[in-house]
Amino acid sequence: MNVVSCVKMFSVFIVGTAGAGKSLLTAALEKWFTSLEMSVAIVNIDPGVDDPPFTSDVDIREYIDYGNIIETFGLGPNGALVAAVDMAVNYVQDIRDEILETAADYVIVDCPGQMELFAYRNSGPLIVSGLAGNEPAIALYLVDANIARTPEGFLSSLLLGISINMRFRLPQLNVLSKSDILMSDKIEEIRAWGEEPYLLEDALSAEIPDISREYSEAVLRMLQDLGGSTGVIPVSAKQMTGIDELYGKMQQIFLGGDNLER
Ligand SMILES: Nc1nc2c(ncn2[C@@H]2O[C@H](COP(=O)(O)OP(=O)(O)O)[C@@H](O)[C@H]2O)c(=O)[nH]1
Ligand SMILES: [Mg+2]
């Protein structure tokens, strides 16, 4: 069923490590878009989520019964998630049809909690590309403020972001999630690490004296050569801050002002 083929839909996939704040950011984005009377649909593709902080318009749990998979196959939570995501591939077209039926301008997709199980199985990227179709789509990659507060935590989060970008192959923005747990000067310091790589190199050398300058230079150069952005947008889903800036950056990509287009 091709419901509305001429509709211009923008899909936003929320990705990041377990507990990084994906579901709460999804809820915050819904609230923000709705408060501005913009048309938005919320899609949950985490089969294992118990009580998400938003009401979804389309929900993978209508198709996949995670609890039943655990019981029937005697699997643990990770094994069951792998099985659930693999099974979900069969329903991508149904879920996509449901999304098209919403006829929303923006579609926010909350992705499964355990990013490593979702991104590094073939089924994860298949689901993402199947749901996005040919319309513009981006990934918001959440860098948890708890981890990004140290230079090595920040750099390793960016590296994971590149790895996830290789899997999903979508234009990607780095979001510094839970920014409310940091003091404002710490947020500025992290932003500066992202904007001026030499500051991150300095911070890395100060924090980990045995890391060589050449090593951190090489890693940062690789990140940039791969087209990975090192900049982060601080957002607090709890306090609803930073969403205006995030939206502005998303718009730049959607309007074609970014060379990361697929
Ligand atoms: N302080 C603070 N906590 C947050 C924020 N976003 C999420 N959290 C908390 O982090 C935990 C994990 O959030 P959740 O959205 O479920 O993460 P997910 O596993 O990536 O979907 C929860 O306890 C949230 O309340 C935020 O912006 N600020
Ligand atoms: Mg979640």
C-alpha cells in the first residue's frame, strides 16, 4: 500500500548506548514539536521497552512480543532482543505503511536500548533503511554527558559514533545528552574539544600522560578524514534545553545544507 507517495517526511533516528537518554529525548522532541504546532509522529522500535516516557503513534511491540520470545525460546534479555530485532525485519513494510498513514512532517524513531545489538546485526540497518525509505533521514547520536566529561570518554564516544555511522550510513549529529548534569563551564569545555581538536589533544595529554600526542592526533585526524563531525550539541531532555539549536542543525541537513546526504 503506497499511502501518500508525494509526502515529504523527515525521519530522525535516535541512537546511542543503553541509558544514554534516547527515550527521554524522543519524548522531549515530541513535546517541543507539538508545542510549536508542528506535525510529528513518534515511532518506537525498541521491542524490549517497558514503559516509555512517550505515547507512540507506531509501536514495534504491536508486532513483536518480547516477553513471549524470552519465554518461548528460553533466552536472556540480550538474546531475546537479537531475536526480536531479527523478527522485526519481516514487519518493516507494515510499520512503514503505518508511519506513512500518519502523514506527519517529522518522524522521530526511538531505537533499541542496546545499540551494539541493534547496530551490529544486519537486521538493525535493514530496519532503519526500510523505515526511512527514500525520504530524508538523519541519526541523532547521543553522547552521554556522564561519559563525555573526561577527554578520553568524549573521544571514545565520538569513535563509537563513527562506527555507528558506518552501519546506518545516515547524516549524523552528535548530541551531548543530559547536559543538565554538567556545570556550564564544563559544557563549554566539551564543546570546545569538539570544535578545536588541538584542545582535545591537550586535554588528553594532561589527563593521560602516557598517551602520545601522535596517537591522539592520528585518531582525531582519522575522525575528521572520515567526515565524522566532532562537534556536539548540548541538550537536556529533562529541562528541555538545547532543542532549538538541535532543530536548527537538523533543518540545515534536511534542507540540503550538509554534504553528508546519502
Ligand atoms: N539528568 C538527566 N537525566 C536524563 C536525561 N535524559 C535521560 N535521563 C535519565 O537517564 C536514564 C536513561 O534514560 P532513557 O531515556 O531511558 O535512556 P535510553 O536507554 O537511551 O532510552 C533515565 O533514568 C532518565 O531519566 C536528561 O536530559 N537529564
Ligand atoms: Mg530507551
